Amino acid sequence: MVSAARAREDGHRLLALSIDYNQRHKVELDAAAKIAAMLGAERHVVLPLDLRAFGGSALTADIDVPKTGVGSDIPVTYVPARNTIFLSLALGWAEAAGARDLYIGVNALDYSGYPDCRPEFIAGFEKLAELATKAGVEGEPFRIQAPLQNMSKADIVREAARLGLDAGLSWSCYDPTPEELHCGLCDSCRLRSRGFEEAGLPDPTRYATHP
């Protein structure tokens, strides 16, 4: 949400892409639709891509989501090559639409250690986009914009407030309850809650168990 709002603030028209990869937390797609409408996106495409066919993650296979706290290792909620896959799809649409700026909300400070959230990955994909596309080889390079890259979760909460966004529309939880509440115990819930606490701003999230 914050990344898309920054794109709008930077003067870009918005084309929003969500991937329905048969993830455990599909409720995030409903949240994405509300955010795209709120930000005035010209189009919001929800692209089906069933990554459960591959598995390998607690989000795409019958593997329990860890609830014991954020550790130092890459957790089992890592989806193999997810951001590479997502950015590749976004790149294809961007080239077809004549867009040259791709915004992604990755963060490399308060996060679970996923390798495809690091600045090295973003820089590497930008170079790949230059080599892999007609636009790139003809001198129209793509820019991969990651405005949240070096922000803490508290910084992101403050940025949402600065932009006048309703943070309650966003979704973080990896293992939502049947009532569509944030579980409160997965890594993503813990990081989200801590961000609001450290920012000193009210947390509008509905948790089943408060972190």
C-alpha cells in the first residue's frame, strides 16, 4: 500500500498487479483490491499462478506457519523465488503497457531475512530487466523502485500516516483465522505490531491473539 501510494505521489499512473498463487493467506487479495481502488489505480489485475504445484513453503504447502517469534534463519514461510517470479510478471506487463517504473514494497531492515528482499536482489533484477527486454536493449531501461527498502517497520507506519493512508486496509498475516483476523503470532504479525508500537501510533489491525 505505502509503495503504491509513493508511486502515485511521484506522479505515476498506477497499474496494480496482484498474484493469486494459491497462498495460504488469500485474504490479502481482497485487501489489495480495496487498496487499488482507494489509490485510484487505472487497472488492478489479479493473475492466477498456482505455486502450490511446486510447494516448498509454509505458504504454498501443508507446512505449519512458525509462531514462536522471528528467528535468525530464513524461515519456512519463504516462497522459492517469489519476488523474482512476481517482478518478472510485472516486467512483462510494464513493457506491454509502456511503463518503465516498477514499484515493489520489499523491506530489508525489519523483515524475516528473505533473500529476495535485499538491495542486491533489486539491483540485480534491474540489470536483468535491461538485458531481457526489447525496451531495455533499445535504450529504455526499467527502474525497480523499492521505496521501503531501507525503512524500519516503524518508519513505514509513519510514512503511511504521512500519506494519509488507512493502514487498517493492509494485510500482513501469513496464517489468518477463519474469521479473517490476523493470527498475531506469525513473523509478519509480530513485525507489524512492533512497527506500530515503535512508531507510537494506534494499530488498527484486528488480531486473534495480540503479539
